[in-house]
Amino acid sequence: MNWNELIAELAHVGAGGRAEGAITGVEYDSRKVRQGAVFVAMKGAQTDGNRYVSKALAAGALGIITDSAETFDHLLVYSPDVGVLEVEHGRRALGEASAAFFSHPERKLAATGITGTNGKTTTAFLTEALLNAAGGTSVLVGTIEYHVAGEVRPSIHTTPESRDLFELMAEGAEHGATELVTEVSSHALDQGRAAGIAFDVAVFTNFTRDHLDYHGTMDKYFAAKRLLFDGLVYPAPRVAVINAQDERGKQLAAAARRAGAEVRLFGIGAGEWRAAKYKLTPGGAVIELETPAGSAEVVSRLAGEVNVLNLLAAFTAAHARGVAFDDLVGFVAELRPVPGRFQPVDAGQPFTVIVDYAHTDDALRNLTMLARQMAAKTEGRVVTVFGCGGDRDRTKRPKMGLAAGEGSDLVIATSDNPRSEDPQMILAEIEPGLKASGVKYTMEPDRATAIRAALGGAARGDVVLIAGKGHEREQILATGTVPFDDAQIALGILGELGYGEGQ
Ligand SMILES: Nc1ncnc2c1ncn2[C@@H]1O[C@H](COP(=O)(O)OP(=O)(O)O)[C@@H](O)[C@H]1O
Ligand SMILES: [Mg+2]
């Protein structure tokens, strides 16, 4: 593809200069520019890519796409030997240029996008697993990892820049993928990182207070999520899968309907894609599904009520993507818990152990509330192990202490990636929150020792939460990074305590 072919696909306000030869790449980071690449200079939240145009030129860029009239005028005069394009929206142009450069993978993959405050990662994993069980090949993009036609890669961003998303899609398409399942964070929507992808199915899990530091107000935050459904900036989805129990869900449903989408509401005892009843069991849940496509009792290995909702969302989305109801009912029984997302650790002990990624005060409130519901049924206590990251927002620490304390009967505060900081100092900043909550607590900087104390002291019916690290496999200390996997450590300790196979 050459410059003229590329710009023919882009909405622009001005074009000039000249560029010869084949385009070797499309980049938004000047450090990645190689000979023959096109550099998209766009104004961002943190920096302005227009400041790096000279770097991109020095690295061999053959064309510059800019959202700055000033950059455009300057290049026309001083760099007549490069192609220059002025666009209104830098990020949208990045999407369009990437789609063109990567040969339009968005036309080969049907996209399912998942947004909401909580449950995106879980719902994305479950949806992908259901599509794969039905024989599909997919690209998954989200917080924990990326999947590219069966290959697992580390995740860099929950929702990457459009360029990187298109590259993943193109690689997937090359290996036969026909489905994209992606988490779409509100930041990503706000910044237009999914620009250029017309979602076939859009899923809304729920909406609660979160990320206010970025979006400022709840309304702005919600407005960002709405973009996936309302058809105003991006094409409306063909099918909108929306939580019927969520107040904002109703607003979204109305907006999606106005935009021409088929709306499918899901919920527990609510919506037409519903769990009429469910029962949490030691192994997961038994759910009575009632949907317009059929009714059935399904057995799930996922713990907790929120996972009943996530499962309904995934089931409804996968059905919208063409998987038959009866097939889905069979596939649900095979679904495995998502790593670090309300993940049970089970060695046959008479109490519940859950590893979860919750690492904010909101998430801890949410998590302990879920645990409280479970513990109420087994007449046990909620015991929470958690810590706060080092070299990060210190104001979170007492708030997390308070949240964990208010939701638990016993808290063991410990370390969670202290980084360059002294773990004892971090604990000292958590303690005022714990004190204020009135909870019984201890503090133990060594995370494995803290987990051992929690598990060793647990009684029948208790729910032990090991919060903060979730799927992470490492602990980052001042002395270096060491392997640390909460689920593995917990399983090992349960073994020492005499539970598990062969005991
Ligand atoms: N549907 C849900 N509603 C409320 N909380 C949830 C839901 N699903 C998961 N959670 C909680 O939120 C945490 C984050 O879940 P995750 O699937 O990673 O969501 P996200 O990708 O939106 O952050 C989970 O570990 C669990 O404690
Ligand atoms: Mg996520």
C-alpha cells in the first residue's frame, strides 16, 4: 500500500507533500517508526504527538498524519518530500489508517465489545470460551491477556490503541479467527481507541462509581460508556446485551433501541434473558435459564452471584453471535473460572477461599459484600487478606483499609507489590482505615505468611478472600521481582494444612 492509496481511505481536511514507496507501518509512537512508516501525530490526554514529528521524520517516516493545522502548514513548507495529511480527529484517523494498512481485519472478524464498571474481563473470557466451544476461532483482548487464534500473549492494555487492536485482529484473521471479543474500557471509548470497529454485539455489565479521577463526574463516565450503544459517534451495534437490573442499563437500552439495535436485557429474575432462579452450590451454581431461545437448567462451575450475571451476559452474547441455545447449555458446564476473578481455590477444605483482583476501595467493598452473602449462608466469617501497592496513589491506603475493615470480620493486611517502598510504611498508612472500621486486624508484611495465617485460622463456613493480585504471578519488591501466585500459594498452604488430594 502506498501513501495515495492510504489517504484515499481517510477523511481529511487537507493533503499535501509527496511520498514514494510502499508503507511499512502505521505508528503513533515515534520511537516505533522505521523507514517507510506513516506517523500519526495526535493530541492525547498526556502528550501531544505533534511534538514528536521531527523524531518520526528522522527515523524515516514517509508520511505524517496530523490533527494540528500548525504541524500541517509547517511540514508543507519545510518537508516537501514527505506526504502530509491534516485530519480533524487524530485518533479516528489512526483507526482508519490502521484498518487500511492491516488490510481491514475488521471486515473478517465479527466484534463483540464489553463495557461496564465490573465484570468486563470475566464476561469477555466467558463469551470467548463459549464461542470457541462452538468451534469458533477468536481474538480476545482484555486485562489479563490477549488470545490470538489460540495463542496466549501478555496483555499490555485492557483496550489498546486502535493500531494495536487492528494488528492483533489482522494476525488473528491470518490464522483463521472470525471473532473478536474485547473489553472496551470507558477510557478507550472516550479516546476513540475502538474507532473503526463496528461492533456486532455490545455488552453492558453494570455501572457503579469508579474511575472518577479520570472522568470527573458520573455523568461523563456514563456518557463514555454510552458511546458503544447509542450510534452517535460510532456505528450502533446490531445487538445490545444489557443488564436489566442496572438503573443506567435502562437508559442505555432506550438509546440503543433508538439507534436501531436489537436489545436483549439479561438479569436475575429480570429481563427476557434471565435466570428465573439460581442456587449457589459448593462447586458453583445451578441456574434455571429462561430465554426467548429456550429454557433449561444449567450447571456452572463459577462461584458467586455476580458470576451468574456474567454468565447470563456471555450466554446472551454468544447466542447473538450465532451459537445455538442447546449447544450453549452444554458448553456452560465446561466453563472454567477466570483467573483471579472471584476464583475459588478448592482443596476440599470446609471453608471457601477466593482469589480476586480487587485492588481499590470500591472493589474491596464489592468483593467483601459478595463474600458476606456467601458467608451468611454457611454461617461463617469473612476474612480478608489484602495490601496496597507501593509507588502508587497513597491516599488509597486508608480508604482500602476502611473498605476491607467494614466488609470483613477479620483483616490481615499485607504486601501487594510494595515496589521501592518499605512494606511496613505502607501498612502504617493502611492502619488508620482499619482502626476506623473497628474490625479485628493484624498486619504481616510477608504475603505468604499472611495467607498462611488466614487459612490456618479459618473455621468451617468462613470465606477467606485473598485480594489484590488476582491473576498476577509476581510480587514486586524493592529487592527485585519474585514469582508469586496467590492461588498456587493458597493451594500449597491448604496442602500443608492437610487438605487436598490423597489426604
Ligand atoms: N457482574 C459483576 N458485578 C459486580 N462485580 C463484579 C462482576 N463481575 C465481577 N465482579 C467483581 O469485580 C472484579 C473485577 O472483575 P473483572 O471481570 O476483572 O471486571 P473488569 O474487567 O470490568 O474490571 C471481580 O474480581 C469481582 O470481584
Ligand atoms: Mg478488565
